[in-house]
Amino acid sequence: MRKYFLIAKNTWDETLTYRVSFIMWRVRNTIQLLTIYFLWLVVLSGNKTILGYDQPAMLTYILGTSLLDAIVLSSRSYAVGEEINSGNLMNFLLRPINYFKYWLAKDVGDKAMNVVFSLIEISLIFIILKPPLFFQTNLFYIFLFIFSAFLAFFIYFFINFLLGLVGFWSPEIWAPRFIFITILGFFSGSLFPLDILPKAIFSILKFLPFTYLLYFPLKIYLGQLAFSEVLQGLIISSLWVFGMYYLVKIVWKKGLKTYAAYGK
Amino acid sequence: MNLSKYLKLWWKMTTMVSQNAFASRFGAILFIIGKLIRFSFFMFFLLVITSRTQAIVGYTIWEVILFYITFNLVDSLAQFFLREVYRFRSYVIRGDFDYFLTKPMPVLFRLLFGGSDALDIPILLLSIIFIFISFTHLSSITFLSILIYFALLINGLIIALSFHIFVLSIGILTSEVDNTLWLYRDLTQMGRFPVDIYQNPLRSIITFVIPVGIMVTFPAKAAIGLLSPNLILISIFVSITLLYLNLKFWNFSLKRYSSASS
């Protein structure tokens, strides 16, 4: 366990080594966040509401996506495909280290740094722009929010890892990831709560993993879901976690059989 | 060198870069599909919002679409023509930049227009089609406002060109290109919506200081008939001044290039 803790800590230190790049990355995130923040601020100005969202609920949702993005979507495991393509994977296969746990630890280190910066950014926005926000006081909802974010963390990790495993069969690892990021950007709910979409589309999205990365935890935080809906969402999230876990294991085993360690 | 020679050079470099881009057809097709998905999803997002609210800061659905498409066209044209700037850092680090300096071709031309990205062509065509569809849905549109729209679009491209020259100049001085370039991309994406959604002083900053507003919002405002002649003149003045200053900055940076990698 200690070695994985050290890997996470090294990732944290690595990020601090390339400070300028990381700070620029956070500045870019903040610009994107502010764009969507201001859009919703004007759309819901003057006590307007959209499908149950007033200004405080929507702005809490949008700022919440920033924090949850840091917890769930920031990662280093996108580099798995490159490691396979370059042949670097061989170095890990020879070491007494679990490759999954290695990347999980790296992700944790990366997320920790992103969460710290995200909290600072949100605090600054709160101090400077003074948005009307909704604060959840019910501990039960807060607990469920944390639990659903925990599940989202693993769903994203396994999907990300799975995309990297494409590297076993193709050198073209960035193009599928580009499509994935595009779909994720829309269907995870980072621009808007997914339930403002037409009902037919939303009812399909309920069964896809993207919905459970940002949208679902934030809906729980806002207290806008009935207990049965929360339970249904947690069951679907859990199924995705286990489903993706087993899929990654199967693909990993098949990939290793075809792996020729070219590049090294 | 005359213009036709520049065009020939550009064409030659673009065909070579395109052959490279299509070396993996599977990857190229996926990238094109990805760009089209991104475009369609964002349009859908705008449709969903405006269907729920009727208007955004007083702009109707087709006006909001025109703002987005104008941003998309300026952004895609800049990416299409100036894609080579994204490769500049590796040229500096690997020493290729020294090699470019010895060639009988203006080095700034080589770095800016050294290979257009053919993968952007479908999205460019789609943007142009949507611009004309938007025009047909604007009640206030006139032939003159369409002319001003395209003039300001070219003006916006000059600003985009200036930004890219700035990125190259910073790249020479610091070897840092990617962060500056992506920061530019994120600032310009603020122009996907009319700049009127932002509160002051942010609105003034992104209109005049970092002239994203002039670059992508002003052409659409002119088409809708919301831009005064004074602002049109100011926007032309801003773009020419920016281009002039950045060319000066480029010359300043080039004189300080230390050829560290070779």
C-alpha cells in the first residue's frame, strides 16, 4: 500500500515541478467555467426558472461541476495507450507492481492537486462574484453525494483505462479519445443539467455511464431526486463500475496476449 | 516573391501535410466525425436553451446561432490556415527551426502557413452553409450588412493571425507555445455566445483588451444591425494595430533567438 501512496505523492510532486503548465491548465478551466457560469446567470436572471432550476440551483450545479470535474474527470491514466504503443508497458510488467493500482494511484495524486486548485477557484468566484448558491444541509444527501462521486471516480477510471487499451491493437489512440471527450463534454452534464434535455433523450441517457459522472451526484447534492430515483441511480452506477471493471480485465488479458512490446 | 509563388508554396506544403494526416484514414475519419459531433452537440445545446427561454440576452435563436457559427468559422479558419503554429515548439526543441531559417522562404510565412489542416474542411463548409441559413432567418438583414459581416470576418481573421504571431514570438523567447496557444483558444471560446452575457469589466476586457469580441462577436452584431459605424472603424483600427505590434514583436523575438537546441 505504501508504494502506491508514494506513487500518488510523486504525481503530486510531478505536478508541482511543471507549475506553469498546471496553473495555465487551471486558468483555462476557470475561463471555461466562467463562460458557462455567465451564460446561465443571464438565462436565469430576474427570477426565471427552467424545469425546476432557479438561479441559485443552476449556479450551484455549474460551480459544482467544476469541483466534481476535479474529483472525477482529472486523471493521468489517459497515458496508458501511449505506454503500450511506446513499449514502456514492458518496464511495468517486469516490476513487482500492479499496473491498475499504479495508474489508480497516479490518478489520485492528480485529482488531489486539481481538487485543491478547484476549491481555491470556486472560493475566489464566490468572493468576487457573490453568486446566489444553494447549500445542502441534509447530511444524508451529502453522504449520498460523496458516495455517488466515489462511484463516478471508478466509472471514469475504468472507461479511461479501457480507451488506453486500444493501444494493444492500434497506434491510433488519440482519435477515439477525441470522440470520447467530445461526447463526455456534452453528456456528463458539465454544460447543463441533463434533465433539461427532451424527455426521450434523457430517458436513454439514464442508462449510460456519462450521466453518473457529474450530473447524478450533483442532482443528489441539490436534493432534487426522490429516494427511489437516488437508489435506481446508485444501482445503475454500481453496475457500470462492476461491468467496466470486468470488461477492462478481459480486454487487458486479451491485449497482453497480442502485445509484442514493439517500440522498446 | 509574388503572391502566386506564396500560393504555390502553401499549396505544396498543404498537400504534403494532408497526405500525412490521411496516412491513417481511420484516425482522420474519427477526428472529422469528432469535430462534427462537437459542432452538432453545441448547436443542439443552443437550441435546447433557447427553446426553454425564447431568447438569450434579447437575441433570438437564429441570432444566437449566428454568433456561434461566426465564432466557429473564425476559429476553424484560423485552425485550418495556421495549424503549423501548433507544431512550433517541437521545431524549436528539435532544431528544425534553425533549418527553416536557412531556407529561401520567409520564415514567418513558413511557420504560419506551413501546412493547412484538411481535417477542418468539413466543419468549415458546414459553418458557411449555416451562416447563409442564419442570414435567411434574420429579418433585419440587408446586402450592406452582409458585406460588412464578411469584412469584419476578415478583420477577425487578422486579429487571429496577430495572436498566432504573438504565440510564435513568445515561443522563440521562452520555448513555451502550447499553454499560450490553448489559453488563446479558451479565451476565444468565450465568444461562442454574444459578449453581452458577460458582466463588466469582463465584457469590456474581452471586447477591447483581448479583442475576442471584435474578432467573433462584432461580425454577427453587424449582420443583425447592432454595430455602429464608430465601432466598425474602431475594430479595423484595433486589428491593424495588433498586427503591426505583433510583427514588431516577432522581429524583436527573432533577433533574440539563441538556437539553443542545435
